Amino acid sequence: MNNWQEQIEINPNVCHGKPCIKGTRIMVSVILDNLAEGLTLAEIVEDYPPLTVENVRSAIAYAAALVREEELLPLRQG
């Protein structure tokens, strides 16, 4: 299993505290949005040169960990 904790950080002084890849301002949500649009891992890494394939996999693993949480709240519409 991917050890996403080593690659994802939440810092209130970076991107308003949104989860980002450590050492960058690339938010996990940006990576997931690109995946949802159909981009491959290689295409995302090409579009965002600071990223590695392992960073992208860490973003996916982080999202999976969030979904496994015991209490899920409905998303806001909009």
C-alpha cells in the first residue's frame, strides 16, 4: 500500500490548508480532477513537472483513505 503520509501535507500557510503534494502547491484535488477528466498518470506528470507518478499514486491513496473514514458527510451541491 502506498505510504501517502510521506508525500501529502496539509499546511494552513499553503493553498489555504488544502492537501498538497509536499514541496509543491499542487493540490490533491487538482490531481484527482485531472484523473476524473481521463488523463493518465503519465499525462499528469507531464503537465505538472514537479510531480512524479508516485506523487499521483499518493493522491489517489489519500483520497481512498478519506473514503474509508467511518463517518461520511454529504457533499455540498454546487
